[in-house]
Amino acid sequence: MKQTILQSLKQLVADRYLLVLSLFIVIVAIVCAINIGLSIKPSELQLVSHYSAFGITHLYRDQWFYLLVFVLFGAVVSLLHVIISVKLLIVKGHSIATMFAWVSIVIIILGWVTAQAVLNVWTPL
């Protein structure tokens, strides 16, 4: 197991472009987490957290700490996608791993935009 991880890291370091993309994914996720984390303000105001067509009220509300999930989203996505892109590099090659890394960056940015939209709705004027 340890040897497999070291071999994977050696292949990642050998592919400089994917290494830079992986570092960029982590940096974008950290900046996203810091920005969202600093934007969350504790409040008694409840936020609409999800919608269901099967319930009585259709709109369900949660407390402010539900927004901390957005902070965790970027961290989990960045970690898992870097691992998956390294695995794709080993199994499928450089081009698929590079494409997956770019898609990962787009996913983190879309999550960031979504979180900012939710935070802007949530904050009172």
C-alpha cells in the first residue's frame, strides 16, 4: 500500500502540469472555504435548506450552521478529485487526468458561486 502511494506520487511529480493543476485545485478550495467561512454569521434566522414535493410544507428550514456544509464541500471535493486525477493519470493517461482536474476546478467554483448566492439570500438587508 505504501509503495503504491509513493509510486503514484512519483508519477504525479513527473507530470508537472497535473501537479500544478492539483495544487491549484487545493488553493482554490482553501480560498473558497475561507471566503465562505468568513461570510457565515451566526443568527436565529432560519435558512431554507431543501425542497421536497413529498412533504406537507415542501420547504424545510435549518439553522445557520447548515451553511458550514459549504465549507466542507470544497475541502472534500478537492481532496477526492486530486486522488481521482492521480489514479486516472496512472490508469488512463495524461489527457483524461488533466480534463478531470479542470472539471474539478469548475465544480469547486460552481459550489462557491452557489454558496455565495445562498449567503446573499440569507443575509438581511
